[in-house]
Amino acid sequence: MKKRPLAYITAPWGKNESENAKLADRYCRAVYDAGYNPCCPLVQQARFLRDAIPQEHKDGLDMARDYLRRANVLVVCGAAVDEAVKNDVAMAERLRITATTLDGILTVKGQGRGGEECRE
């Protein structure tokens, strides 16, 4: 069985946690279908970390950076770019990790411009 490359998912998340979770699930599914192993801290950490607690917020940021360090590619999803996405892209550049968009991955994998359905 072929090992899937690890793809770190980033996007400009909004204030609505329920909507964020739905978007993250769609992004992860699209990346998975394209042949990658998606890693999305928003999905994973929201289940057990309390962002309102300063130490847990910091721990969440540290964990997310650790996931990114281990990733083979950074996938930027969504129609906009915010400061968090810019920070992820800058970190990927420093680590020499390829950064691309969801549309870019889907196009390379021969799935056309299917990323549009994953947009906000």
C-alpha cells in the first residue's frame, strides 16, 4: 500500500465554530480524495482544547506548528487569506515545505477545479 503524503490544512476560519467544522470536514475530505493524509488542527484540537484558556490556546498553537513541521505540503483552502493563513505560509516557507491551494492539488491530481465546492 502506498503511503499518503501528509497535507496540513489551513484556511481563514471565522467565528462560527459549527460552520468552521463543516468547512474543515469538506476541505479534509477533498484533500483525502486527492490522495493525501489531511491534518487540520482546527478539526482535531477543537474537540479537546479550550481556546479561551490562555495556556490551552498557546498549547494549540504549538501543536499546530508541530503538525506543520511534519507535513509534506501546506494546503491553503477558502477564498480569502487572513493573518493566520499568512503565518502558516511563512512558516512553511521557512521550513521549505511546499505551499499550494486546494484547487492546485485537485488540478494536479486530475480532478479539475473541484475545489470550488469547498469554498465558503
